[in-house]
Amino acid sequence: MPEADDWDAEAYDQYITAKVLLPRDGQKVLGHVTSHKRDAEGNPIGKAYDNPILDTRLYQVTFPDGNVAEYSANIIAERIYSQVVNEGRQFLMLDEIIDWKRT
């Protein structure tokens, strides 16, 4: 049986695997939070706090075009909370409809 102290904090991270609209090049793009950003020694950058405003962790986010960028935990939390209503349902903002016609 594995020791209680030998657990992977990343496996229980609330932001990893989240899909969230993030600002990128002046647009909002749906990104997938894939992992923590790590330093040269392999340690996660930043410190976790229960209050998202104080959370200093950095995450790697993969976008549909394959590019990877890093975002702080408080930016990810802000964007997640802005996309969820009180009942827990997620909604996405629609900017415009293009190339639509009626027959």
C-alpha cells in the first residue's frame, strides 16, 4: 500500500484538465490547462492558497493550434468563475455570427 505522503498533488489539482476561455492576442481562445509550469529542478513554480487571489502557481495551457502558453492560477480562476452561473452551469459568450444565410 502506498504511503500517505507519497501522493501526486498535480493529480488532485482543480485547474488541470480545465477548459477555459483565455485572452490571447486580443481574442478569447478556448485553452486546455495541461500541467504546472516547473523550474529547472522540476519543482512547480508558485504556491497554492485556498484564496485564488493569493495563489501564485503558474500553469501551462495548450490551445487548439498547438501553441502552449503559461498563465497564473488567478487568471485561470477569474476566467472560470466568469463562465459559470450560480447553478454551476457553464456558458460561453458569442461574439458574432458570420456567413449565415436563410433559404
